[in-house]
Amino acid sequence: MHFVEAKGILTGTGDYCGMNIYRGCTHGCIYCDSRSRCYRFDHPFEDVAVKRNAPALLEQALRAKKRRCVIGTGSMSDPYMPCEASLGLTRSCLEIIHRYGFGASVQTKSDLVLRDIDLLEAIHRSAKCVVQMTLTTYDDGLCRILEPGVCNTRRRIEVLAALRERGIPTVVWLTPILPYLNDTEENVLAILEECARVGVRGVIDFGMGMTLRDGDREYYYAALDRHFPGLKERYIREYGNAYQLPSPRAGALRALFQKICRENGLLSTPEACFRFIGELPEPCPQTSLFAP
């Protein structure tokens, strides 16, 4: 971990702006796209760059904004990595979002998000807050291989249930689906049934597969060699250097996905989920004590 002074913090305009308080990650997920060379990391991925001036930059940006929007974080680096427990930069940014009346969307795999459940609830009451959680496999043993530095899926489902109890809406990313690893009907069904049970608002799927780019591909293949000997060679034979790697079971898995989502009233397209995340309700007008 090392500290940097960032020049800016928000990207995007309109109803949704994004920020990354950290750059890099220590979760160790073997499939992480953020490792890809196209993102031009100039330091080891696990040596997390901490934007220590993120709260000050965020306050400056929100003070200058003419209208409210949803501020999202976590698309590139999890805002609740272990270092956040002591640094508290994510919480500081959420406090600023709440103070200025903006909405928030947090994407994470960590149960550390529960530390801030009071603040997330307050943001949702005054504007809107959505927590997005990634779930890839219901198998604890496989989860320890795919996502070695983060809590398992069952714990993440407990987090989703706790958020729901506080009235905070949630969206699940059912991605990536890794060919020959977690691409079974049993796995997808188990996760979707839990999503329905704990009342998530929607589930995001990008076609029941995964993506690989330079940098990410090498790291993923090295993990396959360690844990699943011979599987890398199968990937190379079937996919070559393709960017998109759909599961050979994608058709059946998509049909199951649509069926379960339809039966349980879950948003089931990325467009519908992103629209829900980005929609910020109009603030309630103040009622005068002297109104007739």
C-alpha cells in the first residue's frame, strides 16, 4: 500500500458519476479484469494506491455540482478492501455524499460494508443508496480458489439480507461465469434462489461467460495451472486469444436465469439494473408549518 495525491476523483456526468478511492486490490480474485494492461498500472496490482485526498476532492466536486446525482464507487477497486478498516476513506466519502444530499452506489465483495450500514441507510432515506454485491459460486471450496482474499458467498448473502432488513436495496452481479468451473445449473440456481430469498432488486449477467485481456489472461492462466492442471490448454484450444469467452452451457444457463428472475420479479438485464441504480428520486418538498 502506498499513498498518492490524486488530481481528480469523479468521472462521468448526468445522473451517475463514478469514483475510485483506491487503485489496485488485495482480494486476489483470479479472474479480475482490473489487472488488464489497458488500465496502465505503473505499480504492482496488490500494492494498492490510496488516494488520501479523495474526501477533499469529492467535497470540492460536490460543492460545485448544480444538481444531485448518484455517486458510485467500486467498479475498478473494491472500496472495502482490508486497508479501509483502518483508513476509513470510503466512510469519509460517504459522509460527504450524505452531507450534500447526493445518492450513493457501492460495489463490493466485502462484509466490511456492514460497518457503514448506518450511513448507507441514512443516505437512502435522504436520497438513494444501492449496494452491489458480486456472487460467483455457491461452493465454498471453489470460492476460496477464485476469490481467496474475501469472504465467501454465504457470508455475502448474509450481508445482502442485513442490508435488506435496513431497507437498503441491493443488486447482485452474477459474473463472471467461468467455463468448466462455476458454469453449472446447480450453481446458478443456488445463487439465484438466495437472491430471491433475501430480496435483491436485480441480478446482472453479461451472457454467462467471462472476458480475458492481456495482463488479466496471464494471471488467470497461471491460477488455472496451479489449481486445475490441463484446463488452461483447453481454454487455449477452444477460445484462443478471444476477449469474450462464453460458457459452452451459456444457452441453458441464460434460460434458467431468465426463468428464475421472471418468477421472482427480479430485474434481469444490465440496462434495467443500471437504470434502477442511477435513478435518483426527486427530493420531497418541505412542508411549511403555516400551510393551509
